[in-house]
Amino acid sequence: MSDLNTRMPSGSDVIQRTDEQPAFSEDLLESILCTANIAAAWKRVRANKGAAGIDGMTIDDFPAWAKDGNWPRILSELRSEQYQPSPVRRVEINKPDGGKRQLGIPTIVDRVIQQAIAQVLTPIFDPTFSDNSFGFRPNRNGQQAVKQVQGIIKTGRRYAVDVDLSKFFDRVNHDLLMTHLGYKVKDKRVLRLIKRYLRAGVIDNQFYSESREGVPQGGPLSPLLANIMLDPLDKELEKRGHRFARYADDFTILVNTPRAGERVLRSISRFLSHRLKLIVNTVKSHVVKVSESKFLGFTFKAGRIQWHPKTLLKFKQQVRRLTNRNWGVSMQYQLFKLSQYLRGWINYFGIASGYQRCVDLDHWIRRRVRMAYWRQWRKPRTKVRSLMKLGVHVQAAVACGITSKGDYVIVSSD
């Protein structure tokens, strides 16, 4: 068994544990470090790809590093509780509203360990989570949450309590989170390991800072810890008889009247502040008609799911970026990246109603692509020659190639 536990994870013979009993035993750490679980963790981390952590090790570098005798050393340190997680690397990504979201990128080694922990703890905690929680859970997704909100609206609830948690992932109270973990995880070694991950710190522009609160987004364990932290909120809302849907820290409650909504907003804000030590963003949290609400990029009009205006704005901004002639890449690569983005976008936002809006967007995207080609050709003789290759009659090609009309006018004409 010891030989198996020190073997390099290969991704073969992967199994997923489903029993809950090990959570209450003293050898939960061994369930996390068993060969099959580590192999499954490595397979998932490799599939997710992602950037390197502070040590610079990439996904491709990890197998050779592990086979060079390093992985047995990591296992030994984990079992003897000598292992110290590395600080996460702080990066920022753009948010749809124009702000910045901070992510913490762990090293590949820490990603594998966190994933192994998550695989063991998820079957223990997930069955007890609320049916109204859809974020980062097996067989659940954001589309299901949106459709649930739509179903609640159809029962006659016309007002939404949109609650925005201010920097939720940065403000999770560690002591409170560890208390909730301790209700089911009785292996103290696992609890201490998770606490070391919470306190590992952050490297931002080569400067180290301690992490006394928060669960940095970017690690495989963070989504599960976030759901554990917010599960008491779900249970409180259910106890009060509210109809709602939650995806991670984004949730909305449906009520009958504005007055009821204001009352719910005040009481839930107090609960979040006093019981969970979280802060509600009073500027972004409000009670609105469902047609003015925003949930996971959607809004709801006449009982139908619609794209929120900000969602459509962000979509067009991204298409403009992908069809920009100044990008400095080939048209073939531009079209590949555009197609990739469009497929991903429609796979998620395709649940919205609005056939005519899709037709209009299709025409607009085609014009953007034609304009990218047109601008790339630049010189009149290149435009004429390229149009003729596409089968355009020579007189029409020359007329278009030497015209003084603007690019948008040319590509929009039949």
C-alpha cells in the first residue's frame, strides 16, 4: 500500500468516493491521499489547465517534477503535518460592470492537493446543501438557477430582492468557516491542513501579505468552502418560507410586493452581518421589478428569460475586440477565437427567448467579420483582387475597391 500511495498519479483507474463515514473517522486524511483520489485530482487539474503559481511550475512541468522523487516527499510532509502550502499568486480579471475581480492562483502542487480534498469532502457536504443552491455543485449549473427564478415568477411573484455581497470571497470569516467544517469533519489533521490553506497568504507584485480572512477565488477548494459558508443562509431563507435561487454568492429572492421586499432585504442583511460576518453592498442591493432585475446575466420580462442589457453590451464589446484589425494575428486565428467565443456564449445564454434578437446579432456579427476582412485588405488593388477571387464581377469589384464610402457602409450593402 505504501508503494501505491507514493506512485505518481497517472489519471487511470480513477474512482470517486461516495461514502460519508470516513468524514467522522480519524483517517480522513488517508482517504484524501489515497492513490486513486490523487490520480483523479491530477486528472481534473490537468484538464482545467490554468496558469502557474508563484513557483512558475506549469501543468506540463508537473509530471516530471513529481516523478523526480518530489511527490513522495509531499505525501510524507502531509501525513506528518509538516507541509506548508505556498502563497497564492494574485491576479485581476475584468468584471462585466467595469470593475476588477481578484483571483488567487495556487501552485500546481497545491491545486492537486486542494482538488483531492474537495473530492473527498464534496460527497459529505453536498447532499445536505439546499435544493435552491446551484453554484459549483455536481449536476447543477447557472441555467438551472435562472429557470428556477423564472418558475417562481410564473407563480405571481413580480418583485426581486437582488442582494449583492460586498467582496464575499475576500471577507469570509475563517473561524466561522472552520466551525462549520468541524461539524462534519472530525479528522483534526484535515481541518488543520485546510486552515493552513486559508492562512497561506498572497503574493501581489512580489509583495507578500497575510490572509486573515477570505477564501481566494481560483483554487479548487474555494467553491466548496463558499457553499459551506453560505449554506446557513439557504437554510434561514427556507425556514422563513422565501422563494429564491442562489449561485455561489449571487442570489435573488422573489416576493409579492415592494414593501415585502424591503422588509426581507433589511432582515437578511442583518442575518448576513450578525450571523455570517458578511457585508451587504447597500448600493447594489435593492428591490426591483423582475423586469429590472439582473441574475447571472439574465433578466425576466413577461415571464420569459431575456439577456440583461449589460450582458449584451459585454458581448458586443468582446466581438469587437475579436474582430479588430489591429489585433496583429491572422484572420484564420481571429475567426477561430470568434467561433470559440460564440459557441461558449450561446451554450450558456441560449436559454433566453428572443429569436429576432438572435437574427439581428447574426447580421451584426457578419458585418463585423466582413469589415475585418475589408480593413485587412487595405489597398484598393488588394480589395479588387480579393473580391474577384470570391466571385464578384470585375466591374462591381472595381467599384467597391476604389469607392470613398466608409468601411461600415461598404460591408453593410448588398
